[in-house]
Amino acid sequence: MTTEYLGVKQVAEHLGITQGALLSLRLPAPDATIGRTRGWLPETIDEWNANRPGRGVGGGRPRKHRNDDD
């Protein structure tokens, strides 16, 4: 049985984002490395993606709340 790993391009495709967007994220440790090429199992990427914080977590300015009494 052959194990297939995802490279950076395939990880981006798997997640439905561009490679540029992917490179701004902190990826998990690769499951395999050949030379300088990293590879991840699809299940590693799926688990990482499901557990990473959502957009806007941990920062930014608080939203202004509209006061209904105005």
C-alpha cells in the first residue's frame, strides 16, 4: 500500500484556499520530509484545520455595540 502525502500546493487545494493564503498560516509539523519538501497526510491537515482558532480570535478592536435606547 502506498501512502500519499500532500505538498503545500495540494494542502491549499484541499482547504480551498490559495497558496499565498496558506503560507500566511502556521501549518502543523509535516508527517514526512524529503530534502526540503514537506508532506502532510490529508487527515493531519483535516484535524489541524478543524482545531485551529477561527477568524478574529484573540485580537483586534472590540466591536461597537449599538445601544437600542438611542
